[in-house]
Amino acid sequence: MPKKRASEHGLKPGKKAKRRVRVSQQRQLSIPKDFYLALGLTDEAVMEFTGTEIIIRPATFEEVDFSADILQDLIAQGLSGQELLQEFKKIKARIPKALQALEQETMAQPVIQGSLDDYLDALEDNEEDE
């Protein structure tokens, strides 16, 4: 069976690696160069707290395109021709601001403490109280 070769950054494909890193007084830490290169990190990363671990992933930007949904809705409203085009442009221009508002609203939500089951149970209890 052939051995797995180390890549140009020194990590073996499909193999876990572990490093101990120092955390500064400002809560900063350095990502080892071989980890940084292996992940293809740039100037942003996404950190996820699982309750027991912190996971760091490359930040990816998904292109969100609602064009087909918008057009389908406008056609269902009976719009066509220039009227369809004008309304489509108006709605499409409002999407970035709406996504930003959604992100701010999401970030303002409380952080889940404990298990997901406990959180969902608490939501159900609050709904019953209302």
C-alpha cells in the first residue's frame, strides 16, 4: 500500500494534526503556518464554538441570487414587460440591505447555552407561557 505523501505545507492529506499554541493576554492566537496554508486561509476565517471546541474554517462568500424567485413572484402578480423589469430592479436593489438587517437581527440573538435539546425545550416553554 503506497504511503500518503506530505503536501507542500507538510501536512498529510486526510490525517489529523495537532499543535499547542500560546494565547496572548489580548486573547489572540497564532495559527501555525502549515495549518494556515493547508486550509487556504486568507484575511478572514469563520470560528464556530461547539460547546467544547472552537472550529476554524476558511470564510467563504456565497453568492445569493434570488432573481428566479423574484421573477416568479412578479409574474404570478401579473406583471410583464417594462413594468416587470422596473419592479424587479427595485426589489433586487433592496436585497443587500435586507440581508444586512437579517444578519444584525441574527447576531443580536442570545448564544445557545447547553445542548440544542435544552434550548429547543426552553423555546417550547416560552411559547406555552404566551
